[in-house]
Amino acid sequence: MFGTLKLLLVTVILATAISNANAGFSTGEKLLKFCTADKNGPQGVCSGYIIGVVDAQQTDNIIGGKDEYVNKHLGYRWCLHKKITQGEVMDPVIAWLKVNPTKRHFTATSLVSKALQESFPCADQN
């Protein structure tokens, strides 16, 4: 009996941990809170998250010598010039989050990608 209870308890704990891990790191609402926090606070999370999304999409395309970025999972696509700064990437994303409050419940990754696509369209998207 105790063996069955232990197995059930372990199963419940693992299922809870797995479901929490699959929930996504953050929502747009949480990301915006990091991005608008006091300069001495968690703004590093904001910049790290946004630049991480860009870097994650950049990997395949740098090898090919292109400046096109594609989020293959979500279908978003954007183009950045080679000398773009971190601030030039972050500012339009933060602005997009501020003016789209009804979308902030979606995952931060999808919203960052959407904001980048709208802010930095590729030449053939215009």
C-alpha cells in the first residue's frame, strides 16, 4: 500500500513539474514589467530575453551569410542590418508591448518575434 502511495505521489510531483516547464518562460506582460523596471532592477532580464530571441533565430542564417531571421516554429520573419545595436532591437519591441495590451497574455517569445517582424520587415515583405 505504501509503495503505491509513494508511486502516486512521485507521479503527481513529476506531472506538475513537467506541466510547469512546458508553460513557457514568460508572457508579454511579465516581459514588459522587466523592461520597464527601475534601471537598477531586472532590466537585464528584458535585454537578455529579447536579444536571446534574436540570437536563437540568427544561428542558421549567419552560416549562410544572410541577415534574415526566421522563427521557424511560429512563422515570423524579420531582417536586421548587420550593424544594428541592442537598443535599436529592444526599443521597438518594448514599444510594441506597450501599445498591444490585449496580446500580452501570449508567450513572450511569440510577441518579441511578432514585434520584430512588424518593426524590421524584409525587403520582399514591404
